[in-house]
Amino acid sequence: MRPQALLVLSFGGPEGSEDVMPFLHNVTRGRGISDERLEEVAKHYEHFHGVSPINAQNRALIEALRVEFDQHGLDLPIYWGNRNWRPFVADAVRQMRDDGIESALVFATSATASYSSCRQYREDMAQARRMAGDGAPTLTKLRHFFDHPGYIAAHAAGVQAALAALPGDAARGARLVFTAHSIPESMNTISGPNADGLYAAQQRETARLVAEAVHGPGASFDLVWQSRSGPPQVPWLEPDIVEHIAALAAQRIHAIVVAPSGFVSDHIEVRWDLDVEARAAAEAHGILFARAATAGTHPAFVSAIRELIEEQLSGTEPRFAGTLGLCGVECRAECCPAPRRAS
């Protein structure tokens, strides 16, 4: 059956101080993380009055998509559901069922493959259908877009604007530092058969393509990680952005542009880990710092989402700029399994 709607599926975030701890409990359910530890994380949210930017940015993306759909004659209503906070995905799927939607496409706001950025969203979709019960629509997840030309163009525009924001001639020779959310090394290496390190490889491909869009073929860049969590005995992808800034200071780097290329839109991790902690680290080392915008509602990214939909609706030829090939078209059941939790 031809899909009759689009579901935007995202992580979710609190929209007030009273939401923060319940939200963090949802995020960490089943992981045995103490309230004491969660209260430390909650302080990051309270720095921004308990409001994560992600819900507002998803609303803005949905409005931009509606305009894009109207301009291209795409007649698809848009629904929105989150994994961890209102509006929850199960409620969105129930609403689709009640509205008579029998089949829908799903755009998940994560560009790459891994358990948390792909497989877990597929689990969310399956659970939401179970909760909706009889008549729940079939859900088809759109492919990964880490190397879609529109996604690359949006991040490249953010990097160019950040370079232009550096004072004087500091942009000349400024180091491009790309960041993505760190994950456990085990999650990176179990993405699927013959795909060791798939998550990191896709993040590096995004960074390479953006750097080359800004500075040309062979452009140099660094890929580092941020927002690590979990017990210290579990290895996560490194180096961390703050540690990397110290290393750049030792190399006498005078200016950096930090681009959160692993993020579709601003999360609290982007605002806290980069705009607060990484910026403070750079200032402490005397390094000029500019942070590039995420893809957000950049027109090239909004158009890219429409193109992903048209691939499914009309068989439009997929566009991708990198060398890794398409990912997420038909995921095998064994791809991106959940990592083993530390005991």
C-alpha cells in the first residue's frame, strides 16, 4: 500500500524544569543509573531553565516540511512522536490509526547507523504499533542520510558561517573539528556483519564531505566525540572534544570551528557540551572558538528529507555523495544489535 503519511520520530526532550527528572528516567530506564547521577545531568538542563531545544526544533522542521511538501505537490500529513518525551511515538501511531492511516513512512532524526540511532528506533516503531493494537499502520523507516548531498550542504553552510564569524583573519588556518555523540566501542563494532566500526566510519564520511565542501578535495579535519555517559570501565569512542582542545593548544592552534555534524538539530548536549564546556576549554587555552549550526531547517536539508520520501513513493534515484554506499534501506534483523550493559 502507498504510504499515506509521514511520521517524524525523534529523541524528545524536556520543556520545563518539572519535566527534567522524569525525562531522564525515561532515557535511562533499565540501566541502573542512580538518581544522584541523574541529578548531576539535570544541572545541564537547569542551566537552560529545564528546556531542551530539540522539541522546538522538531516543530520548526515539521513546519518547514509542510511548506516543502506544498511546493512540490506532496500530499502527506505529518505526525510527530518521540522516544523519551511528549509527544510519545505510541500516541502518534494511535492518532494515525484513528485518522484512518494504514501505512506511513518514518523519518528518524538520526543520520547514521548504530543501535541507539537506528535499531532502537525500529524497536520504538514496533512497540508503538503493538500499543496501538488492531488497525495500527505499517511503518517504513527512511534510509540513513549521513552522506546525502542536502545534509552535507546544510552542515557546510554552518561551517562557512562559523568561519566568517571568527575575528580578523583568524579563519585562515582555523582547524575544523567535527563532533558526534560518543557511543560504547562495542556498539560501534557490532553494527552488522563485515561492518566493523560502521557508526564511526559514517560519522567520518560526513565530516570528510563537509570539510571538502568548504575547503576542497583533501581538506584536513578532525573527528572527535562528545557527550559520553556510562560507567568509566566501559570503553567509549575517543578522544573527547575537551581533551582534544587541550591537545590542539599544545600544537599552538590559534582558532577552531567546531561542527556538530553528527547531530541533526541542537540537543542539550550540543548546547552544554559544546557551547558551554568546549567553548570554556578553548578560552582557557587561548583558542578562538566558533560553533557551526546543525542542519536544523536549512533548505537543503529539508529538501533532502523530501527526496528520501520520494525514493520510497516513486522510486526516485537515491542521491548520496560519499563512497560508503546506501545504508538503512533494508536492515537485516541482526544489524545494529543492542550492546551488552555493564553489570
